[in-house]
Amino acid sequence: MISIFNQVKETTPVRNMSMVAFLDAVQNGEWQDIVLAIRTGKEQKLNAPCVTASGVFKTRKKSDLLEHSGFICIDIDAKDQIAEMDVDAITSDPYLYAIHRSISGQGYAAYYRVDPKRHLDAFLGLEQYLFINYSIVVDKSCKDVSRLRFVSYDPDLYINEKSKIFKKYLKKAEKANIKAPKPILSKNDFNDAVRIASGMNLFDDYNDYIHLAFALCDEFGESGRGYFHDLCRSSEKYDAKKCDKDYDICLRRQGAGVTIKTVYWKFKQAGIKIESEKTETIKKVA
């Protein structure tokens, strides 16, 4: 079951309905009039009804989740991703439960069946799975169990009632201390650390690999591409063309929330000194 809200500003649901009933309503036009008005610019999106696709809520607070729906909804709305997306391939994916056009008509909403007790684990796994298989960079806000999404209308909605529950979770790994201050590094410090790390295969895991790309894009932009190749080249999986393609995707989707601190943390975990004696002296004086 999921909750329905009259508008995005409302905090209390007006009714609950099953996911099957919701998708049937999207396909058969329950909200057709307002959706088409929004797509033609005659109505504001903020006036449209919304749903919490991952469950039933007393109010829209995460803590007010009454029952998880067993689903997670992934938004695919970046223009570059839509242009490159192979919809036929995605609808053939064994884990996809349903997909339909978003309220704007420009993006898609994709639904996956998940274990209600492992919502975040499922999101993190899907984030990696969709990038690996379809070059889709997932909006991180989709991990929020209470996240609202607008209703829609799509007579061509696709559904696969025999889809598998997504359980391709990431390996257990320590998390970077995101509260740690960013080290004061000179360019030479970073270059030295990269030179050492380039022979250690620290980013062989795909999740680490993608986070590396986002971190370098965030810190260096296009000039981080060389670092990306240097740090990935020692892996048996290394493919120069794929590295370039993946870096291009991450450049276009900057703002994923991954910073250079992720790379510093990996270096420190590997025992790589990331600050020279000169830099340490500067820190003490500063």
C-alpha cells in the first residue's frame, strides 16, 4: 500500500491505495486532465496530487512510516540520460516492476520490488546496478523512504508482475568519515598520492570506481580525467574507452554529493601519506 496526498505542500495523506491500483490509475487516466494541463503549461505541477511510493504514512515524516510498500521508485529525468537511454533494454530487465512517463512527460519513473527491511541497501545496490548496466546516474534523493513523487498519466505504462525482488546489495565496507575536515593539500601532495595509489588497485570495486569519478569531477572537473585513468589503470577490468565514457557521464551529472574527501579516505585506508612534511608544517603554522 502507498499514501496519496492532494498536493506537495500537504503533510497528511487523503487516502491509501495499492501499488497495482496506483499504476492502473496512471495508465488509465485518473489524473489525465491535470497531467496534460501541466505538460502544456496550463497548470502548475505543485497543484498535482503526490504519492509516497515506498509506503503508507501517518504524515510525511520518515518516522511516521506505518507500512513499507515493498517498492522503491527511481526517477530518471536528466535530459542527457533520457536521450541515451535504451528503454527496450530497461523493460527487459528482470528486476524492473514498472516504468512510466513522469508528470512532465520528459522523464521516467521506474519501480523496483525490494525487501522492506533493506530499503537503503536496495537503493545503494540499484544505484550501482543501474549505472553498470544502463549508464543511469540515480538521483540520491530517491533513497528517502518518505520521498514524494507526483502522479502521472501514461497509457503506455509497462509492468512486469513477475519481476524479481532486487537483492544485489553492495559488499559490506567501512564508510568514509564525511565529517572529517578536508586536508590541506598542495597539487604536488595529491600528485604524489596518486602516483603511489596508481599501483595499488584501490578502486577495483565498482562502487569505489564510480565514487572516484564523481569525486574527481567535483574537485577538478575535466582536468581530473587523467587522475581517473591513473587510479583505475592497475585493475584487470580497466578499459580506457569505458573510463572515458563513465567520466563523461559523471561530468554531466555533477552534484551527486561525492567529494574529494572520499578519495583522501581511500588513500589513508591504504596507508598512503597524503600530506608532505612541508604541508604539515604549513598546517601547524596556520
